[in-house]
Amino acid sequence: MGSHTPIPYLEKRLTADLTTSERIDTLLQLAELLLQTDPVDMPRFFTVVQEAYDLCQIEEGAGQPNLPAFADVLKHLSYYYRAAQNNYHQSLSYARQALALYETLADVTNQAHCHLQIAFALTRLGSYAKAFSHLQENRTVIRQSAEKHHVVLWWRSLGKVYYSLGETDRGYSCLQTAVNLSSQLEDIFYQILCLGSLIYHLRLQGQFQESAAVAHQALQLAEEHGCSNQSALASIFNNLGLALLHLGQTEEARHYLQQSQAICDRNDFKLLRQEMLRGLGELALEKGQVDTALTYFQQALPIAQASQMPEELILCHQALVRVYEQRGDTKQAYHHFRQAHELEIAQLNDKASQRFQYLAIRHRLESLEQENEALRELHREKDELLNLVAHNLGNPLSSIQMTLDVLERGWQRYSVAEVQHRLQRIRQSVDYMTELTAQLLDMDRLDKGESPITVTQTSLQPMVEQYTEQFVLQAANKGIHLAVDKGEEDIYVLADKRALAQILENLLSNAIKFSLPQTKVNVKLNEDAQYGYISVQDEGPGLSPHDREQLFHKFARLSATPTGKERSIGLGLYITKKMVEMMNGRIWAESAGKGKGSIFTVQLPLAEQMAA
């Protein structure tokens, strides 16, 4: 390009003899460079983009469509009608056309850009429920964009929509998230932009002090980092001036409104000019300068009418009501009052309808999210199950295979005792696999609700005695003392005997499995007026907070490991909890912390209580 600046170079290139395709590419390069100037020369930008549009139409008519170029042209036209004309219907139309082409081209980054343009236009047109739906349904595309600022703008857009729907807490949270994320970007403009949105909505909510404080913060950032974006600065000056006006700081308000006016005079910022003119009108009215105020409000009104934004139009009519009342012109005051009133009624009806749509959309999205989470949980469980089966069946099968290989190669070399020992190891592996299969089948039946539970009056003392006796030898082999405190009188609960037997087996097996030698495991029975209780207390490794949280989940992996190299599948407590709950009971665990043992308690309804 030599000594020429990029824009003059491209403009000179356009005077050369170029093919249609080359001319389109040059025009689009020029349009991109014009967008980077501050302020943007909108008339020149539109002329360049419109010529590119016409040439793309010619290529399409000749059967040689240039889809990437045409998509970029439509994207630029959407921006122009939004930023320069405040024509959000036209902007929306072009953004949707561009999006369709970018989807065909699988251009995710530009899809994200168009989604944000569509949401912005819908918000400006007052279609808040549609904007909310569009943002939520396309957030995945936004997050996949190569441009990090797209995520920031998504949060900003969502915050503005929430505010417009009356969800102020959600709106504030989203805008604050946008501000925080924007602070991580290299370009300070996005942080200033997000702060500007926060300033505007705080002011609309009547939080004038907070709005002014954030505005001063934004201006300081802009000065420190050299952000000179005229539109962003004009918006901050304007909102700061209006906030200060409400706080009674009229001279400071005038200062900032005049700064906004100076920027608007140099640029074609129609919407900002309308807000600024209203601010100056309010300031003049405050000073008693009624005629000056009327001039400002009359200048603001046609801009508000052209913007197709009912909120702005209502504010203009309300301002004119006040000024005509002070002039004593009741006819004009009534005219603008009626205009404002009709718009307010229509807006209230529209907002009520949109609120209903929004709530319906939110309910649908939340339901979908719950369904998706349930599917994700099923996938996690499937992966856990596959890992568990591969590990817990693979290892014993390998052990069996190795033992059989050894015996097949020459069992005669081994003594009878050695052969019996190896066969015993095979038996242990088979028993373990049988237990695993049984637990998996139990889990499946319980999850499907197919496990039959028949509650009958059940005596706790004999059952606890029977199943404790079965574990005395296992406990003694580890040097663990197993004791039972069954109380003086028997306790009758409503329970399924088969399920209760499995519950006792699981709790006793775990207590012994995780206890060290020379410790105690105590089983205790007691009751109150409504329930019978079975408690199993050990002096094992105890439970961490994380353990207590995961304890009764499927495939739980806890910090403690069996003390005698026993195997633990991770399903026993899940199955136990399911069975207890199917008998209208509860189970919980208590622990003073790591190394301080655990107490597992099962609560079941007393038989008399249930019969009553």
C-alpha cells in the first residue's frame, strides 16, 4: 500500500478496472475500515455497502451467487439501519437474512453476531419475550464464537431484556456479569459499553445515586485507557446528567448534558439526541424557562416517533403535558396527555402479554434444562456402570483365568492344600461377581419401581440378633468386637422382612469392612412415640463433608477404603436408602469428622403408629 492510508488506497482501487467479484471484495474491505473509524461516516458507509449489495444481486441473477460476500453485506446493512436510522424492523430483517446465509456457510462467529443483532432489534422494538427466547435458545452458538466479546454482549443483552420484563434482580446480575467479563478483554470499549447499560437501567429504576457513581467510574476508565468512542461517551454523559438532575444537582447536570449535546451535534446519534434534548428540556423547565423547554421537547418528539420505541414516545408526550400546563395551554396539554395515556395503556397490555409469554418460555426452557440434566445424569450413570462392570468383573475374571491356567499347566505339582487354596480364591471371585450382579439387578429393579415391598408388622429384636450373629465370625477374624444393645422390650415396626434383612447386611458389612482391628461395632435398637430406630456405630475412619454429601449416591467413591483389602462396589448404601424410603423410613449418617467413626441410623414407622 506504500505511503497511502488503507481507506484512500481502497478508494483508489475502486477506480480501477475490477471484476464484479473483485469490486465486491474491495467494497467490503472498505466498509470494514469505515466501521473502525470514530465516528463512523454513515452516509459513506451506506453508499459503499449498498453498491456491494447491488453487485451481489447481479451476481446472483447471473447464477454465480457469492454467499460469503452477500452475507457480510446483509450484516452491514443490518448495522446501518440500527445505528444510523433507528429502523429496527429493517435491521431485524437484514440480520435474519444474513443469519440464514451464515448458517449455510457454517460460520459460527458471524452467526453469533447476527443472533446478537436480532436480539438487540427485538429488544428495541419492545418484543422482550421474543428477545429473551432468542438469546436463551442460541446461547450455545454465542459461546462457540471465536470473538470473546460476543459472550459479553450476550450477557449485556440478556440483562437489558430482564430489566425490560421487570426482572430487575436478574437484569442487574446479568449486567454485572457482563461488566466483570468485559474487564478481562483487551478492548476497554466493551467494559465502557456494559457500564453504560448499567448506568441507564439504574437511572430508570430510580437509583440515581448509584447510576451517577457508576457513570463517574466509567468516565474515569475511559480517560485512563483512552476510550474515545463517541456513542458510548455521549450515552454516559446523558445518563449522568439526567441522574444528577433528579438529585437536584442542576449545574453539574447541565455540564454533562451539554457534553452529550456537543457529541450529538457532531454525529448523527438520533436516539441519544432525543434523550439529550429531553434532558435539556427538563433542565430548562427546572429553571422556569418554559419556552426553551418547549423547544427542546418539540425537537425530541419527532425523533421518538421515528424510533418506534413506545417508552421514549411516552416520556416525550408526558414532558409536553407538563410544559403546556405551565403555559396554560390546556388544549395542547390534554392532547399530549391523551397520546401518552393511550400509549401507556397499549404498552401495559403489551407488557402483560409479553410477561405471560416470557414466563411460558422460561418454564419451557427450565423444563428442557431439567430434562437435559436428567439425560446428562443418565449418561454419567451409564459411564460409571460401564467402568464399574469393566473393573469389578474384569479383575476377578482375570484372576480366575490365571488360576485356571496355572492348574491346567500342571496341577499335579501342587499339594492338595495348595489346589484347595487356589480353588478357594476362584470361589471368592465368583462370590464377589455374584454379589455385584445381584446388587446391579437390585439397583435396576429399585430404579424402575419393580422391587416388590410388602410392609408387615416386624419384630426388630430377633432380626437384629439373627443377622448380627452371621457377622460375628467375620468381625472376629479382623479383631473387631461386635456388640448388640437390643433394649429390654421388643420393638415392632412396619417393614418388609426381606428388604430389612438386606439393609442390616449392608450396614453390618460396611461397618466391619471399614473398621480397623481392635475396635468395636455397636448395634443399638430404640424407639420414640412414632418410630423405631436401628443404629450401627463403628470406630472407623469417619466421614468428611464430601463423603456425607456423596454417601447415598450411586457408585459413590468415598475417601475411606476397606481396612482388610475387601472389595467395595459402591452400591450398597444407595440400595439401602432406596429400600428404607420405600418402607416410609429414613436413613442418615453422622460423623464427628475424619478418624472419629460413624453412626448410621435407620428410622422406620412403629407398627401401632401406621395402623392408627
